[in-house]
Amino acid sequence: MNFNENSNITIFKHPLIQHKISKLRDKNTSTKEFRQLVEEIAMLEGFEALSDLPLEQVEVETPLEKTMAPHIAGPKLAIVPILRAGLGMVSGILALVPNARVGHIGMYRDEETFIPHPYYCKLPKPIDKRLIVVTDPMLATGGSAIDAIDQIKKEGGKHIKFMCIIAAPEGLEALSKAHPDVEIYVGCLDRELNENAYICPGLGDAGDRIFGTK
Ligand code: PRP
Ligand code: URA
């Protein structure tokens, strides 16, 4: 599959994003720095991913005169991290859109079967009217992202974007096939999955590295 020809997939080439991802990969990067890098990368990706936010003209009075000026329109954006690791990206997007609402989807991957197990879902209402940005730094087999987006659609979500930092080709293909209507933003496309469904070269376990649990 040639991902660059799929208009629903954006693979970032920006040098700042690439540089920060290289620092994330380094096993010697501390928890504090890892967390900060995830936040910064999410902000850089979010800047591009939100470039089609709808605008409306509203009246503003400058010190000189009244004028019509663009304002972000519509119900507030919903950021929906897939727990746990997706949480690390939320603050970066909130820095751009401080009024966004935040939902949560709890999902953990069985270590042997790699099948995702949902354990929590709370989304801001009315979810059908909002632009939804689902965050998870890692898109490995794609199972977690596919199931999370299935759940959001069951709750009525319609306009969905998915943002990750590192993707494996296997997961990117699976997600784009399962949800062709979802726009996917990828910081870096890696080589492959290993026998434990970890992304190679990857960065290891994103949740453990963000929260310092290993
Ligand atoms: C990781 C990661 C994704 C998932 C990706 O989470 O944050 O959610 O694995 O794998 P997949 O594409 O094969 O589904 P994990 O299940 O380890 O949970 P955690 O975030 O709580 O550590
Ligand atoms: N989840 C992670 O955190 N890392 C991987 O490489 C794969 C799944």
C-alpha cells in the first residue's frame, strides 16, 4: 500500500517533528523529557491536523473601529485520548485549543493475543456535532485505534481524526481500511512489527515511558 497516495493519511516530514521523535526513541531519554516531547509533538501535529477548522465572521471592536473578524465556529472540539498513552498528547492539543472538551477511552492490549480490551468510555455531548481528535502515540496492529473509533461511532461520532506519533505499516493499513472516512496523522512511519507486536525501531512501551511505570 502506498500511504503517501492516500489523501486521508498525512505522514509528517517537518524537521522539528522528526528531531523530537528521534529523541523519544532514545532509551536514555528521561520520563520528564519523554513526557514533554510527546506534548510538543502533539502540538506540532495538531497545528496541521486542525488547519481545516471551520471559521465564522464575528464582530470585533478594535481600539480604532468595528470590524468583522474570523472566529472558530461550531461546537467545541473533542479530544479523545486512548488510555493510557494517548493522555500524554492531550495537553499539547489543549495548548492550541484551550476550550476543547476531553473524552476518554480506556483500552488495554492483551500481552499475548494483542487483542484490545475496552474498559472505559466517556465522551463529551453532543458527540455527533463535534470534530473529534483521537490521540494515541502508537499505532501498532491498529486494533486499539480501530476499536476506539468503532466505540466513538456507536456513540454517534461522525467527524473523526486520529493522531499518532509512530505507526507501523500493518496498523496504518488496517486502520485506513477499517475507517476510510477517518483522517489519520502520523509523525513517523516505522519499518514493521516484531513478534510481540511492538513497533520497530519504535520507542518501546509508550505508556510505561510517559508514566514511568517500568
Ligand atoms: C499501547 C498504545 C496503543 C496500543 C497500540 O497501549 O498506547 O493504545 O498499545 O497497539 P495496537 O495498535 O496493536 O492496538 P497499551 O495497550 O500498551 O496500553 P497502555 O497505554 O495502558 O500502556
Ligand atoms: N504499544 C506501545 O506502546 N509500543 C509499541 O511498540 C506497540 C504497542
